[in-house]
Amino acid sequence: MSRIIALTNQKGGVGKTTSAVNIAVSLAVSEEKTLLIDLDPQANATTGVSSLINGEDVNTIYDVLIRGTAIKDAIINTQFSHLDVITSNSDLVGAEVELVSLMAREFHLQKALESLKRKYKFILIDCPPSLGLLTVNALTTAHSIIIPIQAEYYALEGLGQLLNTIRLVQRNLNKKLKIEGVLLTMFDSRLNLSKQVAEEIKSYFGDKLFKTIIHRNVRLGEAPSFGKPALLYDANSVGARDYMDLVEELLDSGN
Ligand SMILES: Nc1ncnc2c1ncn2[C@@H]1O[C@H](COP(=O)(O)OP(=O)(O)OP(=O)(O)O)[C@@H](O)[C@H]1O
Ligand SMILES: [Mg+2]
């Protein structure tokens, strides 16, 4: 059975995509068969792995969710034998509205993923920065959520809304859904602010905070413009190592 994990936070720019891409690649190099799904119309995860795939005119997650394209026809192999991806593009902007009028609109992704449960150990879903139907589809499908939080002022702002959405989904759509962990991102050890935010998040989430912290690292910011995950762009960078550590923690936590 796959372990389906959604990276979610309706706040923009907190490190969802960077985490989705780099966790997926770190899992793949750890020989865990992994599927990365880009569920964001901004298609940043797609860009972030673009050097790993050669596919033009491919089916995207939009085709799967709205046009009923078989999911197997949207899966793209990458140069990593253990990593496949399903891409996105700006068509997906429309899905948020188009889903509204469809039957069982919260369950389209879940239905689409049904046939893949034995094929992958991990399925990672990169969510858009909103709590709309795309994110609800991800939460309905997922076993767990990773919530990236940027180590900055107002880090906890909006989290109440996210936690409320998670509770609603648990109550009405997906009883199994749990919080895999809260991930502190862009941590700058030179800044007192970063440390204060870390303390605040620790006291708010306790054990749910991953022990691994993702440091602010220039390489992580640069890598996407080359279409590469950090491990390929600079395997010795702090960013690449942080995400390998995180994956080790994730694998240790079992399931
Ligand atoms: N640890 C890091 N160190 C340095 N830069 C980072 C780090 N993590 C992310 N970034 C950069 O910060 C920006 C936002 O990160 P990212 O795109 O992963 O956030 P996001 O939550 O997916 O954003 P959105 O809500 O728009 O989808 C990007 O330019 C990314 O390259
Ligand atoms: Mg993103």
C-alpha cells in the first residue's frame, strides 16, 4: 500500500514545493518507489524536476481530474528509476471551478489514484497555496499531511484555518487523515527570530514538529531554475543533506 502524503499550507512561499520535490527525490535515491504529483496550477514542482523528464505534450493532472484521462497515461518516468511524476500546467486554474459542478467533486483524485496503490511506496502531492477544492481533493486522498512552516514572523498566522480544514476533512471526508509532521523551513541559525519562531512552533505542535529542520540555503533557491532537485544540483549542499535527513526521519517513523 502506498503512503500518500500531501504537502499543504494555504500560505504562499513557505516551502511546499521545495519540500515536495526534494523529499520525493531523496525517497527515490533511498530506493523507495515514489510518485510526485504536482497539484498546483503554478506548476513549480513540474519546473523543479523538468531536467529529469523529457516529455512534451504530456497528459497532466488536469486531464486526469477533469477530462477523465487514465492516470497511467499521465505518469512520466524520470531519470531516477524509483521516481515518477505527474505534471501540472496552468489549465489547472480552471479545475478549481470546474470541479464544483462535478459529482463527488472531493473524491476525483482519490478515485484516480486507486489503481496505483500497489505500484508506489510513497505518493507525494504538492498542493497550491489555497484551501480550495484541489487541496480538499489532496486531503481526502492522503493518509497524512506535511505542513511546511517558514521560520519568520507571522509563521503561525492562518494555521488555525488550516487546522480547521483538516478537522472538517477528518470529520466528513477522510477519517484516517493525520498530520505526519510540521516542517520548519528556511531556518537561519544566525537569526534570533528564527530561533524564536522555532520555539513558538515547538510549543504549539510539540512532537508533531519534525526533528529535522530545513535551513535557509542558497542552493535550494537556485536549483529549480536549472530544473533540478538539490541532490542533482549540489549533492553536498546543506539543503540536499537536510532533505536526506528528513527522509531518514520519515522512513524511521514507519507505517
Ligand atoms: N530552505 C530554503 N532556502 C532557500 N530558499 C528556499 C528554501 N525553501 C524554499 N526556498 C525558496 O523560497 C521560495 C518559495 O518556496 P516554495 O516555492 O517551495 O514555496 P511554496 O510554499 O511551494 O510556494 P507556493 O505557495 O507559491 O506554492 C522559492 O523561491 C524557493 O526556491
Ligand atoms: Mg508551491
